Amino acid sequence: MSLRPRQQRGTIPWMPDTYGRSHLGVPLEVWRPRDSCKLLIFAGIHGEEPETTFALSRALRHLSRPSLQCAVVLAANPDGLIRGTRCNARGVELNRNFPARDWRPEPVAHRATMDDPRDVLLSPGPHPASEQETQALIALIGELRPETVIALHAPLACIDDAGQGPVAQWLAQRTGLPLVQDVGYPTPGSFGSWGAEQGLAVVTYEFPLAPSDELVRDHVPVLVELLTGAGPRAQSTDTSAPAPQGADG
Ligand SMILES: [Zn+2]
């Protein structure tokens, strides 16, 4: 696929579809592929990680037309992004709100920065999939039926895939980030746990803690390769093995 000239990369040249609404009524947008969906990449499920939205948007703006087989969600939690909160506008940590078997009603502890203790308590929601952003993402995946989902996060600097599948292996090799099987702490009700139970290959791509210029330099080219199909698909076609269990931050 030919890439757009640099002068034209200020905008996304085609329109998204709306797959739902946030609690505040913001459209939940998906840029669909031209063909069947093999891969879904989503960013911004944590509103405190706007660099994931920024980098994925930058990558998408390289394309002159929709990706052949990759769907893109730039903001899975737009209310959190608007308000600068990890949670959605109802104060729910969406990445603990998925209806995985390990979902628990107790608040989940989060650290404010990498150096802080894990002492900020966040709600996983009143029940699994209580939030409309969660419900909409589940419905979108049910409709698109991707083989693999890449969830962008920051700043743990790793590629997390309990199944260590080919997309995760390619990402680890391509980025130099370590390939891990969990993020080192329990993540009940996470998207990764739910996705693994659905037989989805879920890869959590955690950007490092870095200035946005560095993230653009190091990670936008990787995302462009994923969007243009120049990435792991050229290397391996084995994406059938589901992860035994998933976890993501
Ligand atoms: Zn995150």
C-alpha cells in the first residue's frame, strides 16, 4: 500500500463508523478495514494514556485508504481522555469491567506513577460489562470477529501475551520490548482475560515511559507496518492458537 505524502498526514482521509456512545454521549468510532478484519488495534481505554491515541492516529494518517484487514479504534474510552482520567465518566476502570470469569466486585488498586505505591482505588463497575463503552467494544468484536486484538497501553514497556503468539513475537522482535506472559500483578476483569476466554489472541502493547517525540519515532513505524499488512502476517499465518489466559494492565 502506498503511503500518503507527509504534507497530507494532518487528517484521516476517510470517515469512521460509530459503534456506540460513551456515557457522556461521545461517539465511539471505528475505522473499518476494506476486507475481512484479521486484526483490531485499539487505543485509549485508559484516559491517562493519551499517547496511545496520538501514536495510533499518527500511524493511521500515513494510509491513503483504509487498511485491508485491520480495524482501528482510536479512543475506547473517550470520556476518560476528555477528562484525563484512567476511568470512564462514571468512575469505572473499563479494563477491569470485562465479563471474564475472574471479574471481582472489589475496587482495584492502581498507582499514580511508576514510583508510587499501588494506593489509588478504582471501581471495576457494579457488575461485569456494566459500562456502555465495555458493551460496545464487546459487540464490535462480535461483529468484526478479528483473529487478533492489539490493546495499546503505557508505560510498562513490554509486549504482553499469555499465549506468546506470532503477533506478540513479531512485536517484541520489532520493538525490542520484552515479551512477557503477564504484567506482574492480577488483572481481574481485564480485556485480555475476557478475550482469551473468547478464543481471541490478545496482545497488550505497552509503550515505554517516553516523550511523545520518541514514541512517534520508535512506535509509529511499527503501527504503520501493522496497518499496511507489512508486519507479522508476512512472517506467519498461525494465529489460530488462543491464549490460555490473558492479562493486561
Ligand atoms: Zn493502560
